[in-house]
Amino acid sequence: PPFAPVARVHAIGHRRPLPQPPSLALLAPTFVSVCVADLGDKTQLATMALSGDAPSARARIYVFAGASLALVTTSAIGVLAGAALGRLVSPVVIQRCAGALFVLLGLWMLVRSA
């Protein structure tokens, strides 16, 4: 917007840009990363097993609804925990720690399977 403030002056006189409002640009990478991460995991296998045991199409709809509600709930917990953690720790530190954790878990799985 043409009249939006460009910067906020802090007590020590430094100018810092105002935070930008969230945009739909976060939707696609979030969807892709969560979808790829969840393919073939224990949750999907459990959902497949429950669906396979379902006696009818209507029962499979209930399996879908339950699994969807569970994913929404765990995602909400993740968003709330991330927001709280983001106030305490820099996002760069969180990203580096998450990356290091994934590498360590991957190495552990490789060593364990050898």
C-alpha cells in the first residue's frame, strides 16, 4: 500500500522494516513439504490398515475424517509450538537445529541398518 509505514524507529535510532503480513506464498511449500514427509509414514500405514478393515465406503469416510482431524490437530500443535519457540529462538537457529537433527537421524538409521 502506498501509505504503509516503511520502517519503525527503535529507541536506539535504528530503522527496521515492519513485518510483512502472511501470504498465500506459504501455502504451497507447506503443503508440499508436509505431504512429502507424510508419504509412507506410520500414520499413513495405520490409516491404510484401518481403511482396509472398514466394512463399507461409509466406514472409510469415517476413517478419512478421523485421520484428517488427527492431522489437523497435530499440525495445530506444531504451529503453536513453532510460534512459541520462534519468540524465544531465532528462526535460523531452529532451521539449523532441525536440519542437523534430520541428518543425525538419517545417519543413525543408516548405521543401525548396516
